[in-house]
Amino acid sequence: MIQERLNKVLKIMGDKKIPQMIVSDSNAIFYLTGKWILPGERMLALYLNTNGNNKLFINELFPISEDLGVEMVWYSDTDKPVEILLKHINKDLPMGIDKNWAAHFLLRLMELKGGSAFVNGSSIIDEVRSSKDEKEKEFLRASSKLNDIAVEKMIKLVTKKYTEKKMGKLLGDMWEEMGAEGHSFDPIVGYGANAADPHHVMDNSTVKEGDCVVIDIGCIKDSYCSDMTRTVFYKSVSEHSREVYNIVREANKRGIEKVKPGVRFCDIDAAARDYITEKGYGKYFTHRLGHSIGIEDHEFGDVSSANTDKVEVGMCFSIEPGIYIPGDVGVRIEDLVIVTQDGCEVLNHYTKDLIIVE
């Protein structure tokens, strides 16, 4: 499986006439080697060459005993890693650079003329990672299954009237108990007016009768992320809030129904956004409809009005419409979907019926 991924990257490099490339992002290196390496400030570089002369440059601080499918080139803290890298590359050919490489490494390589030209190679890894293989789909399903369980537990905790911060702490404990590897992103629990801030930072607020409660959470399981949002109400719900909720739920449904191979991402966004606008709340839907997900909670690619790319089988992304009325109410409903041959598989199964927590 790992070799298949590497072969796909090398093929695209050849198609794009990029004979060599440096991959420096830890997520991408894990994807291509199956090994997590978090180097901190030290240089970590996977050198790929279409001739098959692939090497991983790594500090001796990170011992690796397993075969990662590439030659290892070790250096110490007293070495100059870019100069070592320079000995193994072809200075007379273009060099692709993947994202997230510290500027002082890249600039030094450029000073030493470590390529005839330097080009952005990020799209190559992004393209390969965008369509999930069968193993990745299994991991995504498992991660979302835990998220379904956690959302239900969190909703039940609303009656305890814990602060938002306390809810977040209890969620961390849940992940540990459930065998997850922690949060896939900073969780959001927002009560009442706080829910009208799409990226609310949890504080010491407590829930009051009539409040909406946004719960946006996700975990990491087997290195793959989940992400899901549900909105419930505490003890009662006004007719206005009920209307907002039902509009968002219908927008979520319409977005999901639009997903299938060949459809443009912008058209999926429009399926949900146009409905919210039609109902008079367009200006309160303030973000894109969704984002891609996998090893990272937010991977390259999104479901937005600006993305005219077409959906492909195996892609995984969120559908998360929302309406956020400042000082009043906030509602978001989010599911993850995997694109299938004739539509999509929804990974989240917790109900989207309006819930009043008593």
C-alpha cells in the first residue's frame, strides 16, 4: 500500500516534469512511509527522484529500526544537514518543494544552488492524498464511529450544567477511555450566544434554559481524524430557533444529496447555501460548506463557492452548513462523507432530529 502511494507520487512528478522533490511535512512523510517522525526544529526531508533514488534525511535523535522503503541518511546535531542533502541531489535539474519546510533550510538550499529551478510541488502530494484507499476509509469510519458515541455522551452531559471548558476537559477523558489518540482539533462547545461564533473558544459560560448548544468535536484513531457537529437545545426551544435549526438541517441534507463523482465542489456548496439564502438567512452563513479530512482534520481542498474542481471517488470531506445570528442563536450540523461510485457514504450516524435536552 505504501509503495503504491509512492509510485503514484513519482508518476505525477514525471507527468509534471519535476524529476526530484523534497517532502518535508511530517503528515506527508507518514503517508508515504507509515512512520510518524516529529522533528521539531531539526531538518527532516524525504528526497524523491523519478529515477528511484529516494532517501530520507533524518537526525540521529530519531532512531528507526524498521524498513521504511527508502534509504536512510543520518546526520548529527553538529552536522550541517542541508550541505549533506546537497551531496545526494542533482543540482542541474529542477527541484520540487513540498509545503511546510522551514525557510532557513529552503533558503540555504537555494543559496547553494541545489537545483536548476525551485517549484512548488505541494499539489502532487495533495492530489495523491485526496482520494482515500480502502485502508484509509476503514480508519475514517472507525474514527467517526467513536465520534458518534462521544457526541451522544456530550449531549447527555449538558444537563449537568458544566462550563464549556469543563465539557472540553471531560471530552479529553472520553477519548482516552475510548482508545482514541486525542482531539483531531480543538473542540468547540458553545452555549447560547456563544454558539453564534463559528470558531468560539470555550470559556466558563454555563448553559441556560432556551440556549442552543453547539458541540463540534473529533478524535484521532489510527492516525485518522473525525469531525462532527450537532446542535441541541436546553429545556426549551423558541419557534425562531426551531426555524433556524430546520433550515440548517435541510441545507445539510441538500449538500449531501448533491455529492457524487464529477460534480463540482462549488455546486455542492451552492446546494446548501442557496437554500439558506432562499430562506432569508444567507448573510448568516459565513463560512465555506466543508473541508477535506484524513490524516489531518483540514487537508488540502474544500467545499466552497471558489472551488471549481470536480469530486472524485474516494475523497472525504465535511458538509457543515450553519446559521450564526450574533447575540441570538447559532446552529451548525456537520457530517463527513466519502465519495462513492454513485453518491456518497455518510460517516456520521447520530441523529439530526431536533433534540431538547431536559
